[in-house]
Amino acid sequence: MCHPIVSLSNALNKKRSRTGLNKDDQRHRRGVILAEQLKPRLMLFSGNSNISLGQEISSYLGVELGRVKLSKFSNGEIYVRFLESVRGADIFVIQTMCEPVNAHLMELLVMIDALKRASAERISAVVPHYGYARQDKKTTAREPITAKLVADLLTVAGADRMLSMDLHAGQIQGFFDVPVDHLTSLPVLVGYFREKNLKDLVIVSPDVGRVKLAKKFADKLGADLAILHKTRPEHNVAEMGQIVGEVQGRNALLVDDMIDTAGTVTEGAHTLIGSGASAVYVAATHPVLSDPAMERINESPIKEVVVTNTIPVSDEKWPKLKVLSIAEIFAQTILNVYQDESVSAIFEEDNFI
């Protein structure tokens, strides 16, 4: 049987007289065709954490989700078996880190290990919400840096690349020894509030750590900026102090990367209303929404909370909650990575934090 590269070369030689191309043009065309012929196939797989997002990304790309068996042994250990060949493929595994976080993280690690042992060409972990991100540094004696540990686990398991959105801390990118593509939900969230066209809008950062994010919102929406002074006496407890900036009689948009127990945004909303704001809206990428988050939001003066589907959550039974999809952003990023094109160009460099 003739080797496919030889056959392709012969076919190109036969076409030479018809194309009228010179030798350099013919060599370039041959190189392009060979590169396309030899490029690994693109394959998508989803873990159990956010199957609906995986299906959305699959639909945008026009690539079906691959077949994989995910189950547990009677003692709770995770079992993974891919039901089709992945040899030589460029694989993207979609798995967000949401409740139960540890189980979903372990499932992702086992999937990556199975892909590596099945001779996948490249394995990219697509992690919309990166778990343990708040443990990015030691804040007191004898604490771990778990965000770094998770990065090590993913890399040792066999991940060649990591894609994530709106990391809690930018330095997490440096915890990896493989490329990290940092995405942002900014285009989706800004687009939503641009359409709402709120008058006298002021963008509010819940603390000094989110000022850069809030400034990007303010610049995109042509709004002013204000900052809340926040302290944390203990985990998941937020205390608000004074406001830097003018909020009197204005629509305030409080922006953050995630909402966990909603202590920050609800305390912030009370502070803003108490300082004369006419209404408070909230925008955040990751809806962790641990108890008692929704109870706090419903009882707060917040008018609307806008989040994305990096974590699966339904807005049907929560009147104040609006969920926007970031599937198209991930689909475009996956396509650019697969085609060796720029990722930062998608976001006009707004993805740098």
C-alpha cells in the first residue's frame, strides 16, 4: 500500500502543470496540505460536573461529545473508560470544580490519566471554575497553598494545558508548568448591562483586590468607579466599612469573580443603599451559591444578580437570579488553541488580571 504522504506528493506533482505555480508556491501549498492532513483530530469529552455546558460548547463547535463511561465502585472509587479511540487526538476535557468539589476534581484527574495512557496527542483540561483558588497563599502559620497543589495534581496526571475563566487570583497561572489560557466573562456580563442601559451607573468593587476588574467594567460601560472597604474576621464572613466614591442617587453595580455564601454582596448592598444608592445590581462569573446564599440574596435589597454558567445553576426558581452562558467563549478559545491561534486576541487582552 502506498504511504499517504507519498500519494499526496504524487498528486501534487500531477497537478503542477495545471496550476501554473512556481516551485516555491508549490512547496508552500504542499506544506499546508500536509499540515492539515497530519493535524490531530479534535475531540471533546465532558465529566459529570457540568454536562449542559459541555453540550453547549459541543454544539458551537459542531463536534460531538466523545463517549466515556463514568461510574463508581461500591466503595465510592471513580471508574473511567473511554468508549472510543483517542490515540493521537487533541483532547479537551470539560470539567468544572463545583459541589461535590473533591469528587469532580478526582474524576477529572482519572479522566486525564486514562487519556494519557491511551496515547492522546495532547490533553487540555477545560476547567471553567478552578476550585481551591481562594487558597492561593498562606495567610497564617501552617496553612497549605492548595491552589498550587491542584495545579500539580493536574500536571502530574497528564494535562498538557489548562483553560479556565476569571481565576480568583492571577498568580495561579504561575502555579502551572504547562500553558494556562485565562478566559474572562467580561464580554458577556458587560454586554448584558450595556443592553440594560442603566442611568447614572457606578461600578463598585467589593474590596481593593477587585479594583482592576471593576475598572475594566467601568471603562467598558462608561461609568464611574467606587470601592468598598471589606474585612474578613473569619472564613465566609464579610464586614463592610466606608465607601470610596460617590453612590448617592445612583444605580450601583457590584462586581466580583464569585458569589459563595453571598455575604460580601449582600453586606455590600446594605452599605450602598444605606449610603444613598437608588438600586444595587450584582455581576459575578462563578455562582458557587453555598447555603445560605440564595436566602441572603432574596432578603437583601439587591435588585438583580447576574452570573454565568461556569457552575450549573438554574435561575427559574430564583427571581433575582439571571444566568448567562459563556459556552461560545469557551468554544472559540478551544478552536483557537486547536488551530494554534491567539487566545488573548479574542478578549482584546481584557483577560489579563
